[in-house]
Amino acid sequence: MYHQQEHGDAPKPVAQSDGVGVSVNLGHHDARQSQRCSECILPAEYPGIEYDESGQCNYCRRWKRKWDSLDFAKQAAQLEGILGAYRGKLYPYDCLIGLSGGKDSVYAAYILKKHNMRPLACTFDNGFLTETALHNISSTVNALGIGHVVVHAPPGDLHRLYRHCVLTAGEFCSVYNVGIRSALYRMAKCYGIKLVVTGQSNRTEASSPKEYFTCSSGYFQNVGGTVASKKELAGFMYMSQFKRALWHLRRTVVYLQLPSYVPWKEEEFKEELARNVDWRGSVGEQHADCRMSDAKEYLKLKHFGVTELTAKLSSLVRDRQLSREDALVRIQQQVDHLQENEASIREQIRKEFDLSESQLDEAIRASHIPYISKADTFLSNLKNLQEVLRYRKQK
Ligand SMILES: [Zn+2]
């Protein structure tokens, strides 16, 4: 996933008051966000955002250009063509899929079974899986009758890396983001699987600027490299960015994003999953599958004044799954929740990562940006340029 900035038409930000006072006052600052995109809900604090004269943001414009005229009948035929090329070619699995117990990964496994595929599901145990996640994983595997592997990292290594990342860069999610991808490539190699399928796509997920999300192995190497040896990091990074790019270029492994081919209507498929695989979620909770979800959002709010839920809901608004007003209500509820529970969330972070109060404050002041790799910056610029050129051609 890439951050996309537009260079062709650099408009001036336009203040948009939506009248909803999402007031964030978690102790040291008040990030009242009244300037938001007139179409989605992304606020001016979101990295890389630019508004045009009508108040629409660059992430909305990019989304519309790429996805608004998607023909799902055409996409379905294309999907069947891709899956058909891998179906029944290998034994015992046709493809690989990450399974976290969250709705997207479970739905992706469900769709694959509907297409008569034999997926191998792979779970990366990040040490934070909830009872709900464990239930969802085992009920999905049993209901669909699919193979399953769980990759456990040594708990000591996990703890050390989490603690180091949070203290140094103010975040801890990169350990999981890099770990699950590494586990998938390792399993693909191990079983000779050539197709990796995911329930995430930049059609349905938040735009992911590298200044906000930490999912690159280059970044992780820069942060983790100061506390762990190359050998230790290798457990989380099965392959380098370069080798991964080479695999994709040579089509050693094909990476398929299902939401780019089939409608991905959350409210509808959550009910379908509850009926068919006994999937369970939590109302109002973004990630029922991770017990550190509030902690992550608390740190995001402190660092950026924008939670990941805000970014995720903006993509649902663009896809017309959610009204702008409902999204704003949900964000307000989340901010209220984080504010009311600030003391217990801080205690959870301190206990989990073995931090003192002052170390937690140090983590809140820390930034991941100095650790962004040169390769990420290069790839991101290349992608931006490619998109701008394609857009000009279309015009
Ligand atoms: Zn927007």
C-alpha cells in the first residue's frame, strides 16, 4: 500500500467546518478538528492531505479515479480466471491466506471456499490475540474445513521489539505488520504456494502514507536494527524489500487483493459470516481481534490527532457504505472512549511494554519518521509519479 500525493494540481487547503466538534483533549493538547474533507472525513492533520477549492481531499480524488467506475461483473470474470489458473494445480493447497480472526480475513477465506479453492490459512501470533479472535479463527477453520498454521515468534523477542519500537518510534504495530507478511512468504515458500490472497485492498482500506502507517520492512529494519541482531530480525523479515519486489516481478508469488474484485460491504457480510462460520465481532470496536487496539489508537491520537478508525471510516464513506454523519458520530464515540479510559489505557501500555510513566511520555514524544527507509521514499515517489502520469494520459 502506498501513500499517494498529487503533484499536478496542488490546491490550497480549504477550511471545512462540519459542525461536529471532535474534541481531543488527552492531557496535553486540544486537537479540535473542524477542518475536514467535504466528501470523506479526513481531517487536516492527516499526513499528506491537500484540499481542492471544493474542499475535497486528494485521497478522495485518487480513490474516485481508480475505483469509482469499477465494473464488478468484469472483475468477477477476471477473478475466476486468476483463481482458475491455480485451482487443483498443487497438493494440498491452492493458495495462502492470512487469518487474524478479523472480519476481512475471515470473509476472504469464506469467498475462496465459495470459489472451490483450497486455501491454507496462516495466523501470526502477535501475543495480543483476544478470546474473540481465537474463537473466530478456530470456528472459521472448522466451518470451512481448511488447513491452518500458526506462526509464533519467541515471546522474549516479541516483547523486546515491541518495547524498543514504542520507546524509540512511538509505535508497536510494525512488529505485527512485518511479522505477518514475513510469515506468509515463508509459508508460501515452504508449501510451494504461488498465490497469496488477502481481504485488504486500497479500495476498502485507509490510504496509507508512510508518514502515518508503519508496515514496511525497510523501516522496521532501521528501528529494530538498533536493538536486535540481523539473525533475530530475520525471524520477522523472511525477505528484504528488494527480494520481495523481485518475487513479484518474476511472479514467483502473485498477491491477490479480493476487495478489488468483489463487492466488500461490511455490514452485509458480517451477518453472513455470523450465520455461516459463527464469526463474532464487537459493536463499536474497530479490532475485536487485538487486545492492544485501544493502546494503538491512543498513541495515534497523541501523535497525529487522527486515529486509524478515522482513516478506515473515510474509506467506507468513499465506498458509500457509511454516511459522513454516521462516521463522524463513530469517531466522536471513539474519542470519548479513549478520553474516558485514558488512565487505564496508559496503565495497559506501561505494563505490557514495561515502561515507567516518564518512559511512556517519552514514547508519546517519539516519532517513526526518522526511521523511514530510503527505499520506501524512492518507491513512494516512483508510485506517485506513475499515478500522475497515468492520470494525465486519462485526461
Ligand atoms: Zn476526502
